[in-house]
Amino acid sequence: MLSNYKYNPEDFKNIMNMSDDLSCFYNAHDAYRKTNQKSDLFELERRWENLFFTLKHREVEGNLNPIIAQDIRTYLEDLMQ
């Protein structure tokens, strides 16, 4: 990761897929910010969608607090703009 982000993927390593999906999203975000290429935007959108559903699944399973999950979603949506 090139940038400092609010949510550290390491903080979620005990929650299935969260750490990896968050890292992949951040890497895609960094790549898009660096290049502004459409292909990087498509990858970022794909990573966002995957992370969105991971957040939802972990929230529904009870492995992620709903308030934290919503805060993460809001933060990541702001990054996408």
C-alpha cells in the first residue's frame, strides 16, 4: 500500500477474507490514483464490489460489528469518489 488508510488490513486478519480483501482494495485504489487508467478503475470497482459483499457477509454472520461495517463502507465509498 502506498497510502495511509483509516482501516489497517492487519486489524482484520482474524475475520475471514477481510484482511486480504481490504489489502486488495487499497492496492487497486493506489494503482488507480497513480495511473488514472480505465483498466485500473475497472479493477478498483471489482475489488470494491468484492469487499462490499465480504463486509456484508461478515456483518450478517456476526463476525463484524454492524456499526463498524457501516463506517468502513462509508469510508470506502468516499474513497471511490
